[in-house]
Amino acid sequence: MLARVRSGALRGIDALVVDVEVDVSSGLPHTTTVGLPDGAVREAADRIRAALRNAGFEYPQRRITVNLAPAGVRKEGTHYDLPIALGILAAEAKPPLPDLAPWCVLGELGLDGHVHRVRGALPIAAAAKRAGLHAILVPAPNAAEAALADGPAVIGVDTLAEAVAHLRGEAPRKPTTIDAAALLSTTPLAASDLADVRGQQSAKRALEIAAAGGHNVLLIGPPGSGKTMLARRLPSILPPLDLDEAIEVTAIQSVAGLLDGRPLVTTRPVRAPHCSISDAALLGGGAPIRPGEVTLAHRGVLFMDELPEFRRNVLEPLRQPLEERRITVARGAGSVVFPADFQLVTAMNPCPCGYLGDAADTCRCTPPILDRYRSRVSGPLLDRIDLHVEVPRVPVALLGDEAPGEETSVVVRARVGAARARQRRRLAPRPVPLNAHIPGREVRRLCRIGPPGRRLLEAASDRLGLSARAYTRILRVARTIADLAGEDEITTSHLAEAIQYRSLDRHPGNSR
């Protein structure tokens, strides 16, 4: 007898509906799975056999053929266990299960019949919604996540027996619902606060500009000057995620298996990979193709400390996601497009020993050593970093000062939110809500400057040897500075402040 149920296959951070067809026929006992299954799917027969027996059901001693369609799409993961098991029962059990064709089912089976959490429940639930399916049956720990899709009714089960009892109507379970807006409204504030950083007013100002306009930042300073401390406090001054962004981030974390029981990711992700990371881990790849750190940082912050220590084959491909806010990962099995709309924050020492320009110590690096160190970060990549911020050492006397006066993250975040609101009004209805993402063809119209400003910018370009990309990015930063000041026009003071954030352009060792 033939039975059919639906499940899903992950493709990047999206999913498509898969038909799970089970045919039980006469012949020697044997189970065959076809449709490009991976090792985990082929091993499902042994898990299902034990799970059915321990849950009080019989595994047919006949020939069983499982087809996963479309057959040309690779099927990966353990979430096909439950749909295959229910398909076998629908084809052979007495009393039989009802028609499962309108159902989307996913779940990994333990040998005792328990249903375990799986990756990608939210994207698969969204695919089931697009396919117009009746309901979706998922592991109980995935139920709230799947309900975020706002699609078919979501039924969460803990065991195979519970799934069968619900389908037969013997013990119906209530659909899972979730109030995502309420979850988002209860998001706690970031634990770290900008007020924890003593001094460094110019660096804090640069972080505020970066947060307001979505600009990328490079912090340059000697060891112990507070570069990492500053970078880790950028998320505390960023506006909270809106509902659509939170669901998007949750889908990515779900595919990566990083939800850890959370139904909804309510805070902006912060990723800080080590400098020994591979290109596949940073950008995405592997078999199957998984999202990398640039995608896991989507709608959040990617912090890369000790930037020159990263391998060149890791750094150079960052150009595409920094420009396009997405990345295409191509392998022999196909290509996948991952979102990568992150804010890049990097940090580096001014030289290999770390003390170039430091009044407290003497630099021991020769000019050739300094040139080799800086050349590890290419000019084209530096061009894509809007703010080059010098972070000097903080005097010890200031570190011991207990007097209040440092602005808190709450105060700075309010100014950032007001500046972003101005940008949204100006850029609406374009899908580009931040100044850092203004298309090149729109910069002249949206970042108009008067004759004095043009003369200043031309003089700076001649003196610093700015590229066309750096010229455009200065205009975007100046536009953000004007928005923070609540002004419609970009003045020479806004331009002058934006130009001073191109400090590495002033170093002759940085060639283009």
C-alpha cells in the first residue's frame, strides 16, 4: 500500500516542500530509500525500526520503498525520521492512519520513540505555508519556532505515540501559538554599557556615527587602549530588532542549530570569529552548504579583532558582502545565496609591536616591517571601511576617576534612533533605510554639498589620494553626522569630521 506525507528540505536559509512517499509491498523484508538521501537519511530505517517497536507498533516484515521527491534535490538531516515512520504506519498500520498528504511533518526519532529537536523548523514551516498545507507536526521543542511562520496550525509532540494518537483523533493536541510582538517587547537591555569605557570620547563619537548610519569601523590603537571593549559595546547603542528582522535572524539561527530552545531571537547577533578561522567558516560552505559567520551576524555585528592576523583568502572575499549585503557560496553541488547584512567592526594595532605613536612606550618596528604589516589588509578592503578611528592609550589617572559624567548607552541609543528615523523618512520607500547603503547613483542627490564643501573635499582627495569609493563613503558619513545633528544640509564641519575618519589614507605605506 502507498502512503504520502510532506516534509521539507533546507536550501541555504530557505526550504522547499518534499514529498515523502512510502510503499509497503510483498517481498523479502528490506527497506530502500531513494531520492538522493545522505547518510543520516539512509540510517533512518534502523532508528525507525527500533522506535516503532519501543512505541508499541510493528515494523512491517515486507519490502518497504521510501521515495523523497523531488529526486534531484539532495536530502540531508535527521528530520525525515518522523515523516517516514508515519508514512509506514499510514501504509500498513491497523487501524490505519488518516490521509497524511495535507500534513508537513519533521522530527528526529530516538530509539525509545521520543521525538527530538531538529534544525530549520521555521524555514520549513514557511515553505509549508507557501504550499498551502493543512498543518505541520513538529517536535515539541520546535513548536514555538515553527509557529513564527504564521502559517499552518503547528502541533508539537514529544513522542511517536503522541503523534499517532493526535492523527487518529484519540488524544488531540492543541495547536501552538506564539505572540512574537510580546516576546520582542520584553527584550532586556544589553549587559554592557558605553559608560563603562573611561575617556575615549572621539572613539565613542565614531561608534555613535557608525551605529546611526550603519557604517563599518576600524579601531587602531596600542594594546590595552580599549579597542575590544569599545567594539563589544556597539550593540548596546544599536536600535532593537523589529519583528521582521527578528524572525529573519531566528530563521538563520534555526538553520545553523543555534537557537538553544529560544522561540525567537530578540537581540542583534554579535559574532567574533578568531583570526585562525577558515574562509568556509567565515563566508559559508561545507557539505552541505552551511551559513558562515557573515550570515550568522546578519542584522548584527561582526567583530574581527587583530585584523591583519586573518589570512588574506579570508579577508578579501569580504568585499562582496560588504557591498551587496549578501554572499553567494558556489560549490560543485550548486550555489546558495545567504543574507549578510552585518555591521563590520575591526580592530588592529598600529604596528606589529603595537606601540607606534604611543607616548608611553617606544615602537621597535622598522619601516619595512611596518609596511608588510599594513599590507596584510588591502587598500580595496580598507576603502570599504568607512571610519578609521585611532584609539590612544587612556591615562591611568582617568581610569581611577570615579566621578560620573560618561554618557550611558541608553542616552546614545536615543540619538541613534532619532538619526535613523530621519534617514527612513528621507530614503522611503526605498529598501535602503541607512546612509551606509545609499546606492552610488543616489549619493549626489541625497548627500548634496555646497561649493565650500566641494572645495574642501576636493582638497582632501588630492592630499590623501582618496579613491572614488572613499570619496563616496565620506559623503555618506557626512550625511550621517548631519542627521545626528538634526540638520538637513551637509556643512563643511560635517565633511571635515568625516574626512578625519580616514586616518589610514594618510599613511604612505598603505598603497592602492
